[in-house]
Amino acid sequence: MKLVPCGDSAASVRFEERISPEVHREVMAFARAVDRAAIPGVLELVPSYCALMVSFDPLALSFDELAQKLSSLKPGRAAGEESAAVVELPVCYGGEYGPDLDFVAARAGLSAHEVIRIHSGVEYPVYMLGFTPGFPYLGGMDARIAAPRLDAPRTSVAAGSVGIAGAQTGVYPVASPGGWRIIGRTPVKLYDPAREEPFLLAAGRKLRFVPVGAAEFARLEKEGAL
């Protein structure tokens, strides 16, 4: 573990620099330890793939004082093994909701049905949020359905779109430009600033995609899921 200053009001606690479930469990275990310690002056914790950003008030806590307090924390390995909440997202794959599904299937030498089965058959760990508010960077996607980004990004991707880029999959929480291969869409809001908790997902949780038909998508959309 290495502590690196980030300006005058944040520090990055860095672990082994590789993307893996084991490293991320260490990050989350340490984040829980910092949260439990309730260090005066610490304002926010932002986990990522292999680091934890600790935002602090420099008028209440110096970097050296923070470093001393963080170095005294010793989260056990078991702390990182706590069961994560699983969020299920209904997804309508293909058609107008997933214009790149056939491309992904053809590239993989699979049928569209097989791509859907593979994509929805995994519990994905949420490593971090970024890019746009609430965008989840997920691990654990089956390499058989990996696909390259678009050569030219779309100027607008609908909120709820589920995409693949390389060996990763993710969900666009808000309408935005994007170059991921879109294979489906969920009617569920991942980000809603009007909610008490604006973000549906968080680092350390797990996500499972649940295939639904167009009629079910329309019903959920009408009920206000999107």
C-alpha cells in the first residue's frame, strides 16, 4: 500500500496496480476500515480499480496527520470478503435497444441468443463509477463476447444503454456521446438527482442483467423506471 498526495485536499491510497477481484477486495476492505475509523476531517472516499481516493479538509487535517492515521489501520483480509449486494437490471437486448448486438454476435461466431445468455449469466462486480454520473465500470465479462469500440463514437447514446468495449461492459446512466457497442437497454434509472440516494450502484456492489422483452420494457418505462 502506498499513499500519494493529490493536491492539497486529497490523497490516493494505492494498492497493486492491476485490475483484479483480489486487489479490488483490498481496496474495499480498506475503504470500510477508513469509514469505520471516522477520522475527523475526512470528507469523502472514492474507490476505484486499485486505489482509494481520500478527500479531506486541509484546515482540519494535514496530509502527514492523515497518513499517520491511515497507516495505523489494519483491515483484515476477511473484511474484503463481505458479501456484496446484487442489483438486478432488466435489459431488453437487440433491436432498437441494442443496435450492435448482431455485430458482437457475428464477431464472436455466436448467435444473438448466445450472446444474451453469456452476458446475462454473470454477476458483475462494480469496480468504480466514472465517465458520467453513475457509470459503472464492471469486471468479469466473458472474453468470448469482447468487441472493439466503434471507430467513430455516436454523438448521443440513450440513457440506460448497455454496452461492450473491449473486454468490459457497462451502462450509460444518462444520455451522452459514447463509443461502446450497444447491445441492449434498461428502463431503470442508474442516476436520478431527485432521489435521496442519486446513484443506484456503488463500488463494491454486484450487478446482474436480466433479459426482458420489449413489452416488459415498455411497461417498466411507463411506470417510471426511466
